Amino acid sequence: MTSRLSFSVFFLASFTIPVLSHFEYPHLHQNDLLSNNTNPSPFGVLRNVQGCRKGENINGIRNLKLYLSRFGYLNYQNNPNVSNPREDDFDEELEAALKSYQVYYNLTATGTLDEPTVSKMVKPRCGYLDKETRQHNDGSLHTVSHYRFFQGRPKWPKEKRHLTYAFGSHFPTRFMRPIARAFNKWAIASRLHFTFSRARTYRSADLKISFQRGNHGDGSPFDGRGGVLAHAFAPTDGRLHYDADDNWVVGAVPNAYDVETLALHEIGHLLGLGHSQVRNAIMWPTFNSGVTKGLSSDDIRGMRALYGI
């Protein structure tokens, strides 16, 4: 994560908590979660402008611009030509950004905020950008690779093949083993080009894993339940954060998210992979509750291509 924008209140919580205690977050410890989750997605506000299209000025279109800016499709808040009275204008730039989003997610590129597009936008997802990454092209005439790398292709240096990881203060112990399994799966996929082990101290670890909440000081605030689930940074930063406001469990549990599935995705970022356009890839940006997911051939090819394995 190299750069972040500031977002309106519907995208982020307004408080910071430096250290998370497991006593404050009982949902991090149990699988017997309530099935009637009443907390709406923080992205659900986009449904208020469903159906909007170029040429319209509707209260709330600004939120669509913020969403598309947040995930790399539109340079909205850094655009000096955008003035406050015109923030809810659906202009040509917004239409082009929306079409780009629709193409990325294999939707019909209508340029209109139709129901299939809104339904995709409100899904829980990784917090990293979709469009800052660069698509790999191996030069083959008929072959298209869907895995992506970060801009500039950052990766761990050749001499850094063994990476250590550690968990933040009060990290739930029952989640440590599933995350260790995720590291092992990436090690096997790399043909042991990478190996991983737990560090003696948090400070000395190459990779630092923690639960965070709201504005936690890394320039990418979490937004409460059902929005951004987790995020991680490109090599060689090493930070991986879960949003403590979401329901986390081990395995496939209704209305909750599997810690190992998200670890597999975020470790991919830690190794240098961006988001994939292959729906069954672990590096696909969105996630469904109540399911588990593993590495796909696209994920493995991407990692091996990046490191020449």
C-alpha cells in the first residue's frame, strides 16, 4: 500500500484503538455466532444511487466516486477540477471509471450503476486497490494471465528466502494455527523457495500480523463490519491487519469469515501479488461469508512468475 485517500464517514470509523484485547472482542473466539447480523455493509449506501447514469446529478453520487477512488478506478479527491457543487455530477470520467470496474469484475460494461454492479460493490473485500497493480503478460499470442503484481513489481530479495512472522498483542491463540497453515501452503506452492517460521519477538519479525480497528495509524482505516475485511502491504513492509469488527472464525461458518482464507489472500500481497481477475483465485478481491477458499493455479503461477521459480 503506497498511497491512500481520505474518505467520507461511511467508509471509516472515527476512533483509534492501539492494542486490542481479546476480552473486548468475544466474536474473535467463538463459532456459535448469531445468524441475524443486522450490521449493514458500510458500502450499502451505494444502493441509494442505484440506476444512476451519465448526465445525472443525484445526491449520493459522491459516494460512488469515493468508492471507485478508494479501489483505484478514479482519481477523485486529488482532481483539482472537481469542485464541491459538482461532486454529485455523473460525468464522463465517472462513467469511464465505472465501466473499468465492470470490466474488471466480468460484468457488462454499461457505465450505469445497475443492480449487478451495486451487488458486487457492497461485497466484503480486501482493502487493497484493484487497479494500482499491473497485469502480467508473458508474450504468448493466445495466452492471457490474470494474476497481477504490484506497480514496480516489489518482491523479497534473493537472500531473503526464509521469512519470520509474529502475532500482535492479545492475538487469539486459536487463530494462530490456521494462519501457520496458510504460510505452509504458500511455502509448498513456492516449491520451498520461501519458508516461514514464527519469530521470537514481534519486533524482530519480517511479517507482523494483528487485529486492528477503525483508524489504526497505517493510512488505511477499517470501516466496521462487512466492508473491508483485511489488508496487507507489498514487500518488504510485512504488515497484515484484520478488521476486528468483523466476525472471524475457523472454517466455514454462516455470517462469519474464515481466518485462514483471508490469511492466504493477504500473504499473497505480502509476497508481492496484486488482485487477480480470476474468480476462483485466492487473490480475487471479494469474499463471501460462510465459505473457505484455497490457492488456485492462477495464484501459484503468479507467485512463481514473480520470483522466477
